[in-house]
Amino acid sequence: MPEERVASRWSGLPLPIAGAAVAVGLWWGATALFGIRSFFLPSPPDIVASFRAQPQYLLKEGLTTLQETAVGFVIAVAAGLLIAMALTMSRAVERATMPLLVALNSIPKVALAPLLIVWLGYGQTPKIVMIVLIAFFPIVVAAAAGLTSTPADLGELASSLSASWWQAYLKVRLPWALPQVFVGLKLGISLAVIGAVVAEIASPNGGLGAVIVLSGSSLDTPLAFAAIALLAILSIVLFYLVVALERLLLPWARAISA
């Protein structure tokens, strides 16, 4: 059985790899066929050459973006879960707080970026705050939806066993909500990378977002695309790390959904 599970997991790799290869091939062919200059749209070899020319610089800035994303995402997860628990514990708290959260989420975060710099100064703090603001809302919504979707028969079972409110919450409602919580985490980790880039573009003193801004000002389009490619790889890796954590902690969830 374990061998079959490992084989089934790896069997899904050829299709994404083939899709990526086709996309890169079409991109490369279009730049060659139409004679597009690298200033407007660099070809894949131009991007690879740009990365090979400055690998340490790009990897260093990529590590900066990764650190900011990780810190901001952890804070967003903690804040999102605590807020979701508070919302589901009291109907009055949910009615009083949810409109405020929706209003906060509806504010364009790009508009907040200059204000965060004014309030918090230059450095990583405003960037981390931006990541939290962008990433935490889907975590709140997903976790709250999961915590309020416990089947009635499970609640009756907990009551029949004389479980206290906290015991029922921790032993029944929270485990049942975890698959839905991970839906929010997978959305949140992708948004966390976007938040990091938005903050770095607003304050280009470090990170891959700053590389994109600075390379654009110097008309080095291949370098900008190299930074974008690293951001895409970073986002994919972080997303599938969350997926792997979900499969590790919730092996029963897939069996139920299947």
C-alpha cells in the first residue's frame, strides 16, 4: 500500500511538467518567429542568461522575499485562526466584527503601502504587515466556515458523552474544520507572496519586488523576468509545502472526500 501511494503521487508529475514545457516552448517559439526584442519580451534563454550573470544577487533577494513571506504568513495564520475561533464562539461577536473585516479586506492594499511606510518606517516591518493584511482574510473565512459546518450528529455524540463545551470544540469542531482551514492556508500562502511583492515594489530596498522595480528603471527586462520566474517558483514551492503538510496531518480527509 505505501508503495502504491508513492507511485500514485509521482504519477501526477508528468502532466504539469509537460504543460510547463509546452508553455515555455510556445513562448520561445513566438519570440523567435516574430523577432521580438528582449527589451519587450525576453526569450527563455535570455532569462536564463540573466540569472546566470547574477545568481548570488537574485538568490539573496529571493531569500529576503522568502523570509518576509514566511514571517508574515505565520502571523496571518495565527491571527486568522484566533479571529475565526472568536467569530464562531459568539454570534454577537460575529455580527459585530465581520462587517469590519470585510471593510478592511475591501481596501486596496496598494493604497496602504505608502501609509505603512510613513507609520512604520523603512525596513521589513511594513512589508510583513502588508503580507498579513493580504493573507489573513481568506484564512479567517475558511476557518470560520469549517468551524460552523460540524454535522449535528457529531455534536449530539459529544453531548451524549458528557463532553464540556471546550472538549467538544477541541475534539470535534476543530478537527472537523481542519480540511477547510487548509483551503484557507493554501489561498493565504499564495497571497502572502503577492503581498511581499506589493510591499517590496512600494519600498524597493530589498527582495525580488525591488529587483523588478530597479531592473525596470534600468531597462533590464531579462533581469525583471528572472526575478518574476523566481517568484513563481517560490510561490509554487510554498503552496505545495502546505499541500504536503495537509496530507501529512490529515490523511483521513482525502479518504472522506473520496
